[in-house]
Amino acid sequence: MADIIIGLILGAFGLLVCLAGLRVFFVALPIIGFVAGFYAGAAAIAAITNGSFLGDLTAVIVGFVVGVVFGTLAYLFWYLGALLSAGSTGALIGSGAMKAIGVSSGWVIFLIAAAVAI
């Protein structure tokens, strides 16, 4: 049930961004940058330590720091932020799709995520 509620909230947010255009995108872009940076930082620590995603405090701290850096870059360099947003969204979709169909090879997931990001 919680998954459905979260999905509806995210769908409504996506619809707002889609219909309100640039005004909402100026606010949404740093948030997207933070989320992408948090995911990248925490996933990198999980891969380095062979732990689970957000399995220890180090992953959370590194994810938060990288998220703040990505969010700040997205705000200060709007064009770079738009590119990071599009690329990270594509990579997340590609890696999520590979996990959903049961691909377990890290290299295959990385290559597909990179291809979808580009």
C-alpha cells in the first residue's frame, strides 16, 4: 500500500513538473541533483565496501555530501544541471530495468545504464 501512495505522489510531482514548466524546473533541478548525487555516493560506497546500499553510516554520509555537491552544481550551473538530470535519470531507468528483469552481472548493468544515460 505504501508503494502505491509513494508512486502516486511521485506521479503527481512529475505531472506538476511537466505542466508547470520552467518555473518548477528551477526548483526541481537542485532536488533531482541531490537525489542523483546521494544515490551515486551511497552506491559507490556500497560497491567499494561490498556492503548493502545504505548499509552503514559511511554510505549515508558520503551520499549526503555528494548529493549536496550535485544539488549545488545543478543550481549554480543550470545547463550542467539539466545534463546531469537527464543523464542520471536515464542511468537510473537503465539500471532499474536490468535489475527488474533479473540481470545480476555488474558490468552488464553498468554498460546498459551508461548507454541509456547517453
